[in-house]
Amino acid sequence: MGAYYIDIKTADSSARNIYIALNKVESVSLNFNELRLKGDEILIGQFKEIIDGFVVDEYPTFEIDLSGKNPPRELEKPSQKQKDGQKPQPVTKRWTNPTAPNGLVKYLSGDFTDTDGDGMTDVAETKYGFNLNDPSSFPAEPELVENKLPIESSEIGAYYEVYRGKIIIKWSESPDVDYSLHLKTSDSSSWNIYYGGHYIDSAEVNFNKFNLKGNEKLVGSFGKSDKDGNFVEQYSEFEIDLSHVKFPQISDIGAPDNRISYTFSSDFPEDAESKYREFLKRVLPIMYSYLGPPAESINVLIKNMGEDTDYFMIVDNGRTFLSDTDFIPRLIVHELVHAWKGGYTITSDKNWEYDKALSGFEEGGAEGLAFEIIHEYVRDYPNDVATEQLLNYKPFQYWSKSTTYYDSLKNLRWTGAGQFWTDNDAAYIRYSISATTIQMMIKENPDFMKQFLSMYYKRIRENPDWRPNRGDIIDMWAALVPALNGYPLKEYLNTIPVFNGRNLDRGIYALTEIRPYGAIGDQQFAVSYAAPNGRLWDIEENDIKKIPKWVKVVKGSDGYYYMDFQDSIFMVEVANAHGQQTIYSFKTIWKRHPNGLPTGYGWVGPEELNMENFPIGLYKETVTFTDYLPYDSEASDTFYFFGLKGVSQNRANEYVIMIGVDGVPSGTAEIYIDGVKYTAPIINGAAVFTSTEWKFDMQGRVLITITNADGISKTYYRTIVESGTYHLYYQQQFIIVDIGFNGIEDQFE
Ligand SMILES: [Zn+2]
């Protein structure tokens, strides 16, 4: 038996604007506010039964009149009242993998044969050096990398970890008492290193900072106080003789035998720990194949920060992974990609401490590799529980749901980095653009990241004073992936703000976002101001004097100030491919928390601009926040979107590629997929290709030839990565801007 899915729309809408079946669910809750419903509409719903990704049955539609005037009723099956007396379209079967062991992986290519039945395919066993005929030959948990050295007489179970150029003394924090460390060199009469003044459960002894050579004898002791600060007792003295410690050498960075292991904090929930362990031992061989040896041999302590705390981050130079214990395979891999670089992440300053300037490179690398690695995981372990989870929740776990819209997002000014977490909306888009770019680079050179890390470590070994910087990182990347989508990599990355290596420049930003609804979608708008540090939403008190008077802010009870750009008037000029313009005027939303603070930017998604309202084509829109234009010319910005009126896509079997060309309102588009040429007319600046034959997991560079009405042809490239939309439609929206039609996209001129 299959699973039941449900679609819901309002009676007056042609699109399924309320709810589109995503996953198996047993109930759907509709929030009138969020859905912009008044609560008196008529809703039309329909259940579908899906087996192995194919719709096998559609049930009669039903109607719920929210006004309560009419009782709920079933309607005729839509297939029985097709317009123009057409027969219902049969559900076309598409290619399925004959070696697939279950329905979830049937659409994936590759050979899933598993001779010894241990859950790892023969292809994977061979690739990672296991015996495909022996079920006991299987990835095992890694041998523990011991990097905790106990401090024998500390009396509180303290230990220290050894790093290049420093040690970190650690102990367990206690809910009832505070511990304070006194520490000095043995030849000193005063506590010249610590006399308190450290973290609650650790104290870093950085040799540079404390003028140590790293061969001294340290003497220390812990003191205990109660939570009110009253001294309780002093523990006995201990010694740490640094001259006996084997410190990692610079020559060890990226050494071929470096290994990563993991342990869990004692309060990590047992069932979560076993899920993590089963996944980690299986994924590690894949990580080594994509990343090569780690920068350092380290053990990663996976620490429980508490359920629903949303913690997923790496600290302590890769040695600690803060987790909220949720089992999210993609995020686990993402964090481990950071940990893989130990104390040498790309986001480092001159002391190898965290610096956010190059976040586009570090975060894009972590997120892009996480997607690639879990794509490989489901192919290597097609029957695994993690695979089942990954493939049942694709838009959240398996691909970036904005990859479809990469071209319309990748040049947006407000996605500039440095700082990724200027606010949630921007952070999400930054992760998506940077990850998708890295994934495309991996399609050009599958070993890109492994080769880059090897070059990167070599650079640090050979020149210990070198530090990551944008120019050198891009040069190293370009040596491995010389070109992307037909342009030198350096030029390509220079057009993408997320790789600009600095926080958002101060000033006003028109914000825009595409929100998909099934095969179609809408867009929303807001405006804000980037304060010092690139913050778009919250500002520290000190920075208030650095922003101009016309920027409205409100002070919160937490001492921070918040941008208050709600209720801002803006004008949207939408031009079709023939240059005909329609002008709209809107206002961002005004909504306050009970304490008077704005609820957010005031995002508004005007229905007039829903994609289904515009005939198929490419549209260019200029968004102008008129009130701020006199102060800042950037209050006006230009974006692209596709008109999708009448577009429908059967997501069970159709793959859709749209190509928009600003510069060619009518003509022909040709693409090559697997060596086969496909042609579609360009109407209103856009060509739409639909196929039931293209594999859903097809990937790689696509050659696009555009011929205009005068018969002149130019070629372009785009790269497909395995992805679909939020609602599981396999759809790519490519946008080419070449207004002079000289074959060079305008960003590169
Ligand atoms: Zn990250």
C-alpha cells in the first residue's frame, strides 16, 4: 500500500495555494493568519495515493466551506470532467533502477547490488576497500584519538588538551560551586598565568600570549567557592611539565595518517548516541574520500546542549561539537567538515582564532560538501535508516531548496558575506548560494575539496606565517577548477556577493526572496539597513551613533536596538521581455510584538506579483523604496523572476528546466542532456523544457545554445546539481542576462 498525500487550495485559485503534499502526514493544520485567509473561504482538497514516488490513485476532490454555510462535501473526480472532453493524462512511468532494493532509491542511478547483504553496496565496498563477499568487512568505529591528558592531583578531575602552541586546561562545571584556577610558571613568585579570570570550565594557556616557550614547568591549584562567591576550600598543588609534552608539529598538519574520532558527553541521550554512532561510522569513509586526511589528529567530543536548543556548532578548534542531539545527518556532516580542519579553518585571523570575513568559503565548503557526502551516502547504503530519513525529507535534509532559484539569488546585494548570521532569512540564502556554487565546482572536479585541503595544509606547513585570505584561497581554488559555467573561476566568484570576503557595506538594502509553491511560487519584499558589522536587524548600542538619523530603530528590553523599516512604501516596475512595463505600489507589513518591537522586517508578498499571474516568460523587476532614495541610491535594485501562468508539472515523472534570457525575447533554445539535443522555443524571453526521460539525479555541466529571431546563436553553460524545490519538484530555473547578446553574460563584462 502507498502513502496518502493531500493538496489543498482555495476555490478561487488555480494553484494549490494552501497546502501541497510534501511527505506522509496524518494531519494538516492550516493557520489562517500565516496563509492570509479570512476564514470564510471555500477550500478544495484532494487526497492522492503515492507508491514509490508515483501517483497511483487520485481520490475525488472535496470541499470545506470555512464560512460554515455549507456542510463539507465530496466533488466529482477531476479526471471525470476534463476540459474539452480530453482523456485524463496517464501517469507515465519513468526510468527506475532495476538494482534498487527499495522504493525510495528507485529513481537514483548507480548499481545497488549488495552481494554480502551487509547494507553497503558492492560499488561502495570496492571503493572504500572492503570485501564485497564478507558481511563482517564493514566500516567500524574509529580508534579513539587520545588528546586528554589527566592532571593527576587536581582533585576535581581536571585534564588538559594539547594543541600546537598552547594547552587548554578543562574541568567539569558544577551547578552548585565555582572552580577557580591559579596557575604560574614554577620559577615565578606570583600567579603570572591565571588567578581566576577564565571560562567556567576551561582555561587556555596560549604560549605566545603568556610569553612561554612551551618547555616550562607550570604549577597550579584549583579553589572552590559557592555560587555566592564565598570561598570554600583550596585544593592541593599540581604540576604540568611542558618539557615532557609531545606537541603537534607544524609538519603534522594534514599528515596522511591523521585521523578523527568521536566521543559523546555522558548526558547524551542513549538512542540519539546510537543513531549518531551508526551514521558516523558509515559516513567516515565517504568523508575521507571527499576531504582527505584531517588537518590534525583529534577526538571530537559531541556534547549535549539540550533538546530544542538548536545547537549545531563546532568549537575548540574542532575538538568539541555542540549538538542539540537531533539526528540531522546533513548538519552532522556539515559540522564535521569544519572539525576536519581542526584549528585551521578558512575563517581564521592572524592568531588562528575565528574571524568571519571568509565565511562564504568556509560555510559554503561545509554545506556544499555536506550535500555531496550525503548524496553519496544514500547510494552507498541504500537500505539504511539515515537514507530513509534523508530521502523522505529531501527539501530539509538532502538538498538546498533554493538551488532551483540559484540564478535569481546569486547576485543579490544583501547576500554579501562575512557575517552569515545577519538575520535568519539572509543566512539561509547565503548558505544556499555558497553551497550550490561549491557543489557545481565539485561537478567540474570531483576531488576539488580534497586537493584544495592538501594544497592549503601544505601552504601552512611551508609558510607558517601565511594566513587564509581571499586572494590566495581563490587562486588555489582556480588552480583546481579553472572555470565555472564558462567563465574563469576568479571572475565568476567576483560576481557573487557571498564570496566577497567582507561584511555587508553600510547602507540600505532592498530585500527580496522567492517563495516556491509547488511548481510555481511568489515573492516577498522588505527593506533594511546594514549597520556596522553588517547587521541588518539588531544593532549594539555603541553602533547607534554610527548610523544616520533617517534610519529608524527601536530599543529592545535586551539593550539591543532593532531596525524598524516596517510599513515602508515601495514601487515595483515589472518589465516583460519586450520591455513593456507595469508599475505597482505596495507597503511592507506593520506588525508589532506585545512589547512594541517590530516582529521582523515586515516582509510582504503581494498577490499581484505571484508567478502564476504572469504569462510564461522572463521578467525583470525594479524595486524602489522611494522614501529612502533621497538618502541612498541603493534603495532601488533590480531582480529577475519567471512568469509561470498555466505552468504545471507532474512531479512524479517530469523534470523541468527553464531558461530565461534577458536580451532574446523570442528565438530558440537548445540544450544537450546526456548527449541528446533538446530544442524549445523562446517565448517572452523564456524557454521551458519538460522531460519524463531525464533522470531526477542527473548532474553536471549543460551546454545551452540560444538563437535569436535574426538567426544569431550564442552559447552559455549552466551546471545542474542534484536538487529540486521545497515541494519536491525537479526544476531548475536558469537566468542568462546578455542584453547586448554578444555571448558574454553582462555580469562578466
Ligand atoms: Zn557551518
